[in-house]
Amino acid sequence: MPRQRLIILLVALVLAAIIGIALAPQVDRLVSRQAPDGEASTSVQTTGKPQVGGPFTLVDQTGKTVTDKDYRGRFMLIYFGFTFCPDVCPTELQVMAAALEKLGARAEKVQPIFVTVDPERDTPEAMARYVKQFDPRLVGLSGSPEQIAAIAKEYRVFYEKVKEEPAEGEAAKDAADDYTMDHSSVAYLMGPDGTFLTFFPPGVSPDQMADKIASFL
């Protein structure tokens, strides 16, 4: 299967999982069963909250260790990607930056965050060089492979290293850079208390993102 189709399929699966998680548990369901003999029925009530997001410990672009608690009191707009990403990540980060611009002063309540899924190459120094290209408010978070795996699991983010073969007639690439990362492309909006509010799939415009964020501010 071509890589582009594979990525689209993976994104669709991730979105389907998020939608199911985010919507299904938000309503209380009362199920009543009438006993065959007409006696008292048995009621079962289930409640729940979307299981997206959770605690994390990472390193920001200044080299400072941060946790999810450092962003309490502000909305977190989080996107997962990597600095070597050729087009998808830059596009989505530009949308985030433009949406914040449209929010004006209200954007002070929102902390945009870019989390790498490629910790081998995306050191804090690399993240610092990268995030400043999009918005001065954008925080770049990296960490150990184990830390990245942990936060990806909490946010239900798919990512996978894919080896790149040199094209015909092209010289062999350096072993350190002969791979790319397949990953889901979804931005998450988390509330000031760290709870999941909504998500933004690929293709959302800055206006749409700004309007949705504004509805929570």
C-alpha cells in the first residue's frame, strides 16, 4: 500500500477511535430491563469521560523539564509531529499559529505545544530552531523515547519509524537520517484542568480552529 494511503488510513482510524472515546462516554445511559414475571426492573447506569490526554514529563526547547501540571490554568493546543516532516507538520503548525492570531488577545489563554515523535533527532536545540519559525508562543517538547511513547499512548497518537531507501541513482544516505516518521496528524484542545475538549483533523482552516477554540474560552 502506498505510504500516503497508509497514512490516510491510519489517521482515519485514530480519528474514529477519538470520536468514539470522546462522544460515547459523555452521556449517561439508563438501561431498564423488565423481569419476565413483571416484578421490579433492574437499572444499570454508566458514566465516563473521554480518555484522551494524561500526565507527562518532557523537556522543552530551553532544556527545562516540564510536566502537564506546568500548563494548568491555560488551554493546551497540542500537535504531534517531527522537525524533518516535509509538509504535513509545517502546514498544521501554520494553521495553529494563524488561528491564534485570529483569536487576538484571547489567545493568551491558550498554550500551543508541538510534541516530537522523533526524539532521536529532535533534541531541545533542534526544537528551539524549529518552533520559532511558526510562532513565538509555540513550545517544543522532546524527551527520551520512553517519555515520547508514554505521552503518545495517553493521547492515542500513532507513530512509526519508516526506513527510506535512496532513489535509483541516488547516493546512500547517512545512517542517522535514512528514515522518516509516519504519524497521525491531529491537534488536540485540552482544558485548563487538563481534560480533553475537542480535536482538529487535517484540513481544518484557521478560521474553523479559531472559532472552535473561542467557543471554549
